[in-house]
Amino acid sequence: MNVSGGISLLFQRLGAAFLVSALALAAADAQAPNASSATNPYWGSITVQPATDEILKLSLDDAIRRGFANNLGLREAENNELALKGQKNEALQQFLPTVTFTGDTGYHQINLVAFGFKPSVLSNFASLLPPGTPLTGFPTVTRVDLTEAQLHLSQTLFSGPVIAGYKAAGAATRAAYFAKMTARGEVVQQVATIYLRCIADASEVENAKSQVNEAQVLLDHEHLAHLAGTVANLDELRARVQLQTQQQSLIAAQNLLDKDLIQLKREIGIAPGQNMELTDQAPYSDLATQTPEEALATAYKDRQDYQNLQNQAVEFKAVHAAYRSQRLPTLKFSSFYGTSTVNGAGTHGNFVAYGTLSVPIFREARLRGDEDASKAQLQSVNAQLDDLRSHIDQQVRSALLDVTANQQLVDVARSNVELAQRALSDETDRVNAGVDDNLPLVTAQAALASAQSNLVESLYQYNLSKLALARSCGVLELQYRAYLGR
């Protein structure tokens, strides 16, 4: 492969790698849930072992470690990085000397007539031959034993496209690394989100069970009171309706928990049929106050997608320089050394060394076309980089607002639960004292159930907003424990 062809192929591969990296970042930036790994690879994984009868106890840290090992989206990012490392090594080979060795031995039969030799040809050289040399009976077919060895060396001494291509390959490799780190952050966010969702679902199940038990106690009380003739049949019917309503809520909550657990298993490589128990409870702690300026400074320093795009800009700048440098001459050195032994009559050596200077002539239209196309790509990446800075600013400020708002919602939800519990306790006393029928009591139970559900959801949303803030600042993988208050 010549230098120009090799560099052209390298640029094509780098362009394909850039497209893969961009698609990976687009998938990582998508926050909307999608249960299909065909459209969002972070919802899939590699299942490493079949389900067992044992109950697997899983903490959030364990889940994230399994996600790092088995998540499909991260595996794809790692494979893309490995492929680009291979492309960088191929680009490096353009600088290194290429040495090849060949050797062979064999028995050869040569027909001299096929090369234009005839016995009569020797008469033309009679004066040059020793006296007494027979000029007839010369064999036209010869047989020889030939053993030969050859050593070839070639190296590019100077080539503008080769130098710029190597720089582009290095930038592409660094971009792939940061794309992989972005994918790791996405795994942390996806796994932590579904883990927290399962914790919230489990809390909903426990709340629903508590409500079912309370409704059952109320029904038993009203049934006995109705048998004793102290309350009307309507009170017992109302209590039975309340019990069945709570049972429906329990069934729905348990079903949602089971499905979310299956989704968690899919993301971290656990067989869907494996019995599993989450060991962590819903974390809660107030997050240390950050100003937008402090958070933005952290984001611009640590955001992997920002660093990825910066390296892509370096990559396309090098590609543009490579196309511009195609007008420069290319200097290449080549050499050859070989030995041959014919019929054991001694070894004869051959040696050639030469340099090649290539100067492009009458290729200006092609060169200008390549340069303009690469310039357009560079301008596009720079525009994306400017847009990403504004996008990071927007994300950080929005995340800070969400954290503040959700923290206030948690405080209000907790107060509502306390008030609903006091109202239910007071109304229970009034019903037991015979002051009220059970309609206000049923209403108070429903109000408490709603307040508890709101508290669970508020805690979940508050934790998600803290994860989103850590992700916006680029520190999610290293500091998710601190942001969740674990």
C-alpha cells in the first residue's frame, strides 16, 4: 500500500470511528427510558451466569460494579476504543521501517529457446569464447538448483499527510477514551436510577401492605359492630370497598417492583429469573450548596463528553492539516539485499538502495476538494463544541434548580405524612368512641396512603436530581456516594 492510499484509508476509518463515537454519545445523552437494548444499548447486558435457587443480595455498589463488567453499552464503547487503538498503531507503522524477508529453494528447469536463445546464436560470439569451445550441441534446456534469500527495507522519511494522520489517530484514540468514560458515567446513572426506582417500588409495596392491614382491621371492626347492631351495613360495605381498593394498590405495586427488578438485572448482567434482594435503603441527605459558577468550573474540567469533543476537534484539525499537506513532496527510502546460490557454486550477493521523491502534479482539484471537505468537518465540530459549552451551562443550572426544588418537595411531603398520620389517629379515636361513622376514617386512610406515596416519589426524584447534578458536573462515577449521602 502506498503512503497516499494508506492515509486515505486511515481517514475513512477515523471518520467511521467518529460516527460511532457520536452515536454512543447521543445514546448516553438520552435520558428518556427505553426498555429495548436495540435502541439503547445501556438497557442491555451480557448475562455471565444462569439463575440459581439462592437469593442474591445486591447493594447499589455491587450493582454498579456488575454494570461496569457486563453492561452492553459500555462494552460497545470499550470495543470502539480498542478498535481506534488499532488504527493508531496502523498509523504509527507509516513512520517505522518496513522490513520483509523472503527465502526459497528449489529445482528449476529453464527453456532458453523461450527467451530467444538458439544454438546458432553462439556463432555470433565465437570470437569471445575460449579456443576449442564447441559451438554445436549446446543444450537449450538447463536444470539448476537455486537457493535465494532476499531482505527488503522501506521507510517514509518525510510525509506531511503521514505526520498529520498520526496526530489525528492519537486525537481519535483520546476521544474514544473519553467516550468510554462517558459510557461509564451513563452506566452509573442508568443502574443507580433503576436501583433507586426499585427501592421506591419496595417502599410502595410496604406502604400498600400496611394500608391493607389497616383496612382489614377496620373491616373486622365494622363487621363485628354490624353483627352487634351498633353500625349500619353501609359502614361494613364501605370498609370492604376500602380493603379491596388497598389490595388492588398492593397488587399493582408488587407487579411494578417485579418488572423493575427484571430491568435492573438486564442492565447489570444477572439472569432475569434470578431471585434477588436489595440491601440498600432509600438514601437521604441534604446536598452541600453549590453556586452555578463552582459547578460549571467542575463540569468544564471533568465532563468526559466535553473532553471527547475537544479531542474530536483536535482530530479533525489534524485531518484538515493532512489534506493541506498533500501538496508537499514525500521522501521515501527503499533498499534491497539478496543472495543466490546456483548448483552449489557459491553465493552471489545483490544490493540496491534508492530514495524516492514524490511531488503531486495536476491534482489541485482533488486536493482542494479534500481540503474543503475536511475544513467543513472541522467547522462543524467547533460549532458543536461551542454549543456543548452552552448545553453544559444549561444542564448544570437546571440540575441545581431541580435539586433545590425537590429538596423542598421532600420537606413538604414529610410534613404531609406527619399531618395525615395525626389526622388518621384522631379519626380512629373518634370512630372508636362512636362519635363518627367510618367514612371520615376511610378518607383519612386514603389521605395517608397518598401522602406516603408522594413522600416515596419525592425522595426518588430528589435522589435522581442529585445524580443528574453529579452527571452534569462530570463527577458521577467518583462521587455518586457523596451526592446520594450514602
